[in-house]
Amino acid sequence: MTTSEELITAVSNRARELFDSKKHNCAESAFMALNEIFGGGIEPQAAARIATGLGGGLGATGGTCGALTGCVLALGLLAKCDPAVLRKKTIYPLAADLQERFCKEFGSCCCSDLIGDMGDDRRAYCKGVTSTAVALCAQMLLEHNNKGEE
């Protein structure tokens, strides 16, 4: 396994652990895992507070998936970019690409579409969505950040 693959596995597993703890929602788990493994520098409690409102599809409304929006927060924190270039010229395309990859993987970006009326199975499904979203984001971060080092 390459270093990149190990990092992607580690961050995906960490998101799964955080979500499994039942102390953190999908957005918190995604953002916290990426921040922790990629060295974002935000204290865990602060990272959780930053992402809380995104859980359950933006305030538990069933809107855009919290795992996806938590990952987009992490892109803004962790994607290296040339200071001479406006961050939005870097982050907007990355966020759009992540959303496209996510929607291709799951068929929708909308929490209510993803979970439907799963009932008790929802948490297990969301755990998988969260860990996969984090893996997609980690892969993108590694690709993007490695481009800058070439």
C-alpha cells in the first residue's frame, strides 16, 4: 500500500470511528477526521462546533449531505494554493469536483434523497457515506497538494 493509500484509509477509518462514537454527526465526523489526519491545526472541539450545523443536510433539513459539506469545509482549510491566486479560484473548482464525484458515487448530494425512509438503517448507511466522502476528499487533497510540489 502506498503512503497516499494509507493516508486515505486512515482518514476514512477515523471518520468512521468518530461517527460510530455517536457523539458526532456526519459533517463533524468528516471535517474532524480530515482536520486531524491532514494536520489542519483546529482543536477537535472547535472543529466539531464549526461543522455541527451542517449535519443531517444543513441543520437536519435533509438538504445537501453533511458529509459532503464537512468535506468542503476541509478543502478550504487544507488545500494548498498559491497566495497570489484568489482562494476561490482554487477552492470553487475543487468543491465542484468533489460534489460531482460524490453525486456520481451515490446518485445524489441531497441527504433526504440518500437516506429516504431508512429508519433504523440510516446511521449505518450514513457511516458508509461519511467514510466514502472523506476518502474522496482525501484523494482530491493529495492530488491537488502534490501538484503544487511538482
